[in-house]
Amino acid sequence: MTVLLIYKREIKPLKKSAEKRYNARVARSQHEIPIQRKPINKKH
């Protein structure tokens, strides 16, 4: 728990830029999951 608090405190100054990147990643990952399945099936 203490590690998470320290981790959050260190990220706080970066949060503004990090949140935008994180939100973009989450939005992309949700869209990429169905797209990634096609190449994964081809590899198998």
C-alpha cells in the first residue's frame, strides 16, 4: 500500500500528460483487441 502511495506521488506531476497518454492507450487497446485477433490467428 505504501509503495502505491509513493508511486502515485511521483506520478502526480506527470499525471496531466500521463493521463492523456493512458486514456489514449485504453481507448486504443479497446479498439485494437478485435484488430489484433486477426494477425494472432494468422500466426497460429
